[in-house]
Amino acid sequence: MVEREKEDLAGLLTILPPVDFCCVYGSSLHPNQDDQSRMIDYILGVKDPIEWHSQNLEMNRKHYASWMVHLGGAETVTRVADDIGVGVHFNPYVSWNNKTFKYGVVRISDLVKDITNWEKFYLSGRLQKPVNIVVDNLVTPVKQLNLCNLRAATSAALLLLPDTFHEDDLYAKICSLSYTGDLRMVFAEDKHKVRKIVQGQFDLFKGIYRPVLEEFAAKDLLSFSSSSALHDKVSQDCGLPVVQYLVSRLPTTVKNRMGVMLGMPETIESGRLDIAIKSRAEAANCVEKIIRRKVRVSSSRQAVSGVLTVGAIRASRYVANKMSKAWKSRV
């Protein structure tokens, strides 16, 4: 990201309390995006959400739903995010400098847990797609910690793909992981959303995933070949040893659940759970079901939390915009 662009994206932070991590995600990263009416989406990681929201309520009270301001303030904001949602509080439709923003605030330790172990599979899904990191002040940067998230997403996607496919198919499968099981995809999202994301940000996907693919290729898990298409053709080894390796790269929460589904004891020795996989289809079926359930639970909890935290009017406006896009994609 060029320095000027980074400075522009950091502009919103000048009116907010300090953060330990900040990234921009979503449609604003589309290289041809010039719709100034679209919200620019941010994720902000902070050490203590209650303290951060306390400061922000003093600075930007209008960013919050009025009932939360009057009924508990920062503690209520954080409690709703943690107990009803998945630990993230969003303030949408924030107007500043002739632009509209949405920012989500999360405890930085929860963000790290999600990207390294898919605890909720919510923010980890966000960071499996291209983002612009504006602030990253952890001792071990989030960008570095997120590498295990990218490898795990690649492993899961490979298990769900056939033996040959094109590079954009892989990115589409990775992108779709965090939408699998999301009820919004049924009635409130553009049915072509995944395809549009990958087409619009293909070079960004390639920038973050090509090193992972080359790493896997060096282990003879897959290979590239030229094709008549714009994107490389990929062939993967579908043998059982490779399947075992791909499963081993998945987060512990997923492997634990696979063990339970396959009738194995839920125990981890030396920080690793070895699962005896009988077939590739068995592994793929387990992974798909586990991810679907995680996404369904997290997206449902966050949807309820969102209605409470933004208020009925803004929630209705947000849902109406989403459903309008969904309707247009189906006609």
C-alpha cells in the first residue's frame, strides 16, 4: 500500500481513541471502486474495549445507539458484543470528511484467538480476504500471526476442491468459506458476491496467497501449469498422505471437532491432535460441516447483536441496502 493511501485510510483514526490494530476491508479495496456513497469498513483492535469505548463515548457519542449511551455506556456496549455477539461492536453510518464509515471494535486478544484458532470464525474470515493494514502495533504483528490463518484457509479450500482447478477457483473457495452457512446469503446478500469479490480483487488475493501456494508446491502437494485462461491451472495430489497433511494444518478447534465427528477421543497430546482419516471425501465432509456450523452460529449471533447495538432505524437501513443488492442480483 502506497504511503499516501495509508495516510488517507488512517484519517478516521484521528477522531478516535488510539488503537493497537486497524485494517480496512471490503468493497473499498476494489481497484475500480469510485462510489463515494459506499461505507468504508474498518476493524479496530484494542486492549481494553470498555476503556476504549468510554473514551470514544466522550469523543463521539453520536456514533452509538442512544439507548446504549444512556443504559450503561461502555460496559453495556462491551457486554452486548461479548455475550450476544462474537466480541465485535460495530458503529455504522459514521459520517466524517464527506465519507461514510463503519468500524468494528474488538478486544485484540480475541482477534488473535480467532485468526490463529478459528474460535468464532468471524474475524478470521475477514482476514482471509484482502485487507489494508493501517496500524499493527503488536509485538508479534497481526499480519505475521495471520499467516497461519491463510495456510489453514488454503488447506480447507484444497480439501473442498477437485484434483484440478484454476487459481481463481481456489480464491473463490477460500472467499466462500466465511459465507458458508451465513443466513444473510439466502435473502440479504448478492448471490454473486463471492465471484465479484474475487474478480474485483484477484491481484490482491494472488498477492497474499501465491506465497502459500508456492510453499505447498515445494512440498509436492500441488503444481502449476499454464493454460489458455488468464489464470494458472492448478493440479493437486489427492492422495491420503496429502489429505492428512492438509488436515494437520487446520486449527485445533477444527481438528478437535473432526475427532469427535469421527468417533475419536477429544484429546490433544503435545499440542497436536492426530486424526486417522480414511478418505478424502470423509475429511472434506467434516471440514465443510464444521465451518458451516461455525459461520451459522457466529453470523446469527452477530446479526442479533447488530440490531441491538445500532438501533432499529439504522439496522433497518442497513438490511434494506443489503436486500436491495440481493434482489438486484436475482433478477
